[in-house]
Amino acid sequence: MTCFRLARGCAISLALCLLAGGCLPSADSPVNEQKEPHFLNGKSKVTSMDYQGAMDSFEKALEVNPRNASAHFELAWLSEYKVPDPAVAIYHYQCFLKLQPNSDNADKAREHIGICKQQLAASVSAIGLLPSTAQRDLEKVLLENKDLKARLVQWEAYYTSHRQTPSNAPAANPTPAQPREVAAVVRQTPEPVPLQTTRAASEKAATTSRSMATVATKTHTVKTGESFYAIAKRYSISTGALQSANPQVRPTRIQPGQTLTIPAP
């Protein structure tokens, strides 16, 4: 009996020493993080290649425990390789490093942050080649449209001021003198631009406005396997511009069949 009490006392003392020294797993240890049900579900979906579903599960794991460094690392890896979005990958790698700066994967996370930054810089450089010429064309169209609108207003004012009232309306059988009187009035007024030219200018303005509206209201339907980053790269815009045009959409949770508004480059 004495031996049993002695052994039990030793076991209790050893457990207290381990607890005091931090040798037992804490609530935020990687072991406990990876036992969380949503995290386990995410790993299962990665195995079955349901990468978007896996990201949803890992995000739910973060909702349960915002300090789940393992979930941040898995989301970073998926955003870098499976649902490509370098900006999202950088965010989750940085969160992982804040929570586990001395873990075995810390150096790997820092290395991949550099790789993702290079990918972002390359995409920005590719996009930056387009707006210079596009901006000049847009400014030219806007100036032409403004000039055409001004001329249209001038013509409307001219015809309104020379419109005949009922009291001055011509008789049913005009006399030969009336055409000459009208001709005299026309000669006294500033010579306007031919009506045919004005109509052509108005049609050009309308066509230009329709073209600009078409560019500004372009949409894209998300396909299976597409990511926010891939869609932005396809239309030569930044992920920030795409996010601004779709504030109600979460970049990491877009679904196939969802419609996104594509802003002008």
C-alpha cells in the first residue's frame, strides 16, 4: 500500500512538473488545432480535390478559433496553388507567422510570401502596359462626345428660336412671296452646320456612348476551378479593382455560376 501511494505521488509530481514547464499540449498547439472538426473536414476535402470546399471548412475552423495557425497555413497553401490568389495567400502566411513564428513551417511560409509577392508584381506590370493607350483613346472619345453634345444643344436652341407659332403660321395657299421672305430670314441668321452632318455626329455620339457603357458593364460568370485572382488576370485588372466592383463578394468564397461585374481596365 505504501509503494502504491509513493508511485501515485511521483506520478502527480511529474505531471505538475510537465505542466509547469509547458511540456503538455496547450489549447492552441498544432495538435489540438488539427483535431478541430472543421479542420479535419477541410483536410478530407483536400484529399478528394474539393479545394473550394476545403477553403470553406478551414475558414469555419478560423471562425471557431481565430488563432488556429494550422488553418491559416492550409488556406495560404490552397490560395497559392489550388485556388490561385497570391494576395490571399500572403495574408494567411503572415497570420500563420504571427501565431507560430518559430514553427517548423515558419521558414517555408516566409519563402512562399516572397514567391507570392513576385507573382503579384508580375501581374501588376502586365496590367500596367495597357491603360496608357486605353486612357488616351477614352479621353479622345469623351472630348468628341462633349463637343457633339454642345453642338446638339446649339442646334436645339436655334430651331426652337426659329419655330413658327400658330399666329405666324403660313396660310393654306402660300403666296409666291413667302418663300423669298423665309429665304431672307435664313440669310440673315448665322449659317448652321448642315442637318445631315448633325445627325451623323449625333449617331456617332450615341454609338460611342453605347460602346463605353458596354465596356463599363461587362460581367463574368464564374466557372468551376476559377479563382478571384485568375478572373482578374484574365481581364487585365487588379484583384483590388475587381473587389471594389463586387463589394458583396468574398474573394475566397466565389462559387461556380456566380456573376461578377468586371470594371474597365
